[in-house]
Amino acid sequence: MKVGKVSEAVLKRSVLKQIHTNRPEVLLGASVGEDCAALELAEDEVFVMSTDPITGTAKDIGNLAIQITINDLASAGAEPIGVMLTFLLPEKLSEAKLRAMMEQASAAAAAANVQIMGGHTEVTRVVNQPVISVVGVGKAKRGMVVSTAGAKPGMDILVTKWIGLEGTSIIAKEKEAELLTRYPKELVETAKQFDSYLSVLPESKVAVKSGVGAMHDVTEGGIFGALWEMAESSGVGLEIDLKKIPIRQETVEVCEFFDVNPYELISSGSMLMACTDGYGLVRALETAGIPAVCIGKATEGNDRVIVSGEERRFLEPPKVDELYKVV
């Protein structure tokens, strides 16, 4: 495609035509020439907004753009309403691939009842693979927004599902041929399908009803990064049992193949939570069909400790995500 804004014809047939979900809160949505979206909320509701660039992979990028944004909103206890997408595309990208990315995004948005409200689509020489920048908008009842900073000393720390889901899926898709030189096809296919677990919206809804104190979706930097960010934001210490952190065997195998630390691998699909009654919340989540486990406690002071048997070591600030060693 040519450098610059995509043509009106391409915009209509390969972008706007793929948008199918409409929310009653959206008064002004995606259309040719519209630079803004407009929303209306009830008097007792507040806007919750997020923003994220999707850069780690070109495969499944449309789906990831929606899922990651929904997770950001869910971690604040908000109901996602809509997204605005900015596509920055390399010259070599075909219109068919643009359409496929929009179809992915539209399907993910429809599954979560989220409207694609607008955005911008441009071909530029400054990128060598597609980049999608996303702004997400959600709503929450006034006084019910949950923050990362809500952890208090004595609260239980728990994790939903398993760490490393997103990173495992991306690596398995990007490096499938290499993995098949060591592992059976069944294992690699299972790892690729971990993207089916990426939404944390269901656990957010359960947690908000259960009075969760803090939530943080586990993204870049992995579980170690998320633990540090929750502790730093909340001004608490941590004592975490490494052996209790849930991880799938497929993630262990994929990470071992590429010498990647799974605890520092992007982990969308897993939610980190802090609450007074962690075991009660675990039961509520499991009743809803969502695996969860308490992995430690928030403590007084600033010591953030990871315990593994007799070994104790201090958690460090987030590093560059392990994914970038591989893709």
C-alpha cells in the first residue's frame, strides 16, 4: 500500500466494514472523516480509560490489541465499552493483511461486547511491522474503581489461571518449526492455543463482587514485574512462595527451549490480586470455573521476598520482557 493515510475505499471495505458491534453508550462512532468518538454514561458512573501499543508480534495482533486493552480495564474493575485503534503499517503490508487484522479485532471485540469506536489507519516508513496503538474506554460505578495501589499489609496475594500464557502462545506461533524439532506437535499446538485464556474480564467481575483490594493484569515483565509494580504502587512488602505460582508444563518446556525465564515473560491472561480473604476469593473464582491460588502475603515495610524452599531472595524492579529474547 502507498505511504500515508489509507484511501477512503480501503478504509471503507477493509476497516469500517469489519466493525459490527454497537454499544448504546456510544453516541458518535467510527466513520469516514470522524476524528473523535462520543459517549454518554449514567450519573453514578465514571469513565475508566487505558492505552497500550501492541508491538511484540505481528501474528494475531488484532486479537491481542482488543484482549490486552480489555484486561487493562478489567483490572480496574471496569466494564469495557469501546476502543479506538491506530494502525501504523509498513509499505510492504497488503490490504488483505490489514483486513485480516481488523477481522481479528472485530471478532475479539464482539466476543466482549466492545465497540470499535474509531481511530486512524496509516502506512508509514517508520515501522517495519504492523503496530496497533489502542485507547480503551470502560465504565464503573462511582466509588467502585479498583487500583493496583490497593494492597495492604496482611492481605493475601493470589494469581488466577497460569503465568506465561500470552508469551507461550506468541513464541509457539512465531517459532513453531524450531519447537517441533524437540517437542511433539500436540504440545506445540496446545501452547499456541493458550491465547484462548487471555481475557481476565471474568475473574475481574468475580473479584469486584468479592471485595478485592487491588488488581493488576500480568503483562510485560511477567509475574515478577507485576508483583513489584503492585508492591511499589501500594507501598507494601511481599513474601511470595515461588513454588505456589501456577505455571503450565507447556510454558516450562517452551521457556526451557529458548532459555527464557517464565517468571519474567509477558503473561496476559493471569490476574494478580490482593484481598483480605484470599482463600474465600479463590473459592469464588473456582466456583466460576476460574483456577486461582494464593501465593503469599503483603507485608509491612519494603522487603519484597521470593521464597523457594530454604532459599530467600529479593524481588527486583521489572526488566525487559523475556519475550524479546526470542521474537
